[in-house]
Amino acid sequence: MNAPLIKLLLPYLPRHAEEDGDFFSVPRVELVQHLMTAGYAQDIADNTLEMLENLLATLATLNPDALQQGEWCFFVYQSVLR
């Protein structure tokens, strides 16, 4: 995997409002489509996302329940001490 593929995905990744606790998700198929629109073959797009999903899931940054539903949604860790 190379950096241009990851950089291409950055604008399409899900966002969240940390203060409000709002979560947004992005369908995996949408991320694949963005890579394919940029000229990458579907197998390259699928393999790239699978590798990123494994990495981000291992780091506990992607919500596993959303991921099982085909959605990318990042966890927001809030401090319990305020």
C-alpha cells in the first residue's frame, strides 16, 4: 500500500464532533467507490480498505459493531475526569 491511496481517502473518512459526542459513519462501499473513481482497480481498493480496517480495528479506533455493518465509524474517547 502506498501513501497516495491513503491520502486519497482522508477527505472521505468519517468525522465526529468530539465535544458534542456526535458520531458520523461512512459506508465501506463508498470508500471503495472513491478509490475506483480515482482509477484504482476494485481488488486494490478492497484490499487497501481491508488492510486499513485490520490496522484501525487492532488499534481500537474503529467501532467494531459499525464495521460489521459495513460502516466506518471512529470511536471518540472522552475523559471520565472533568
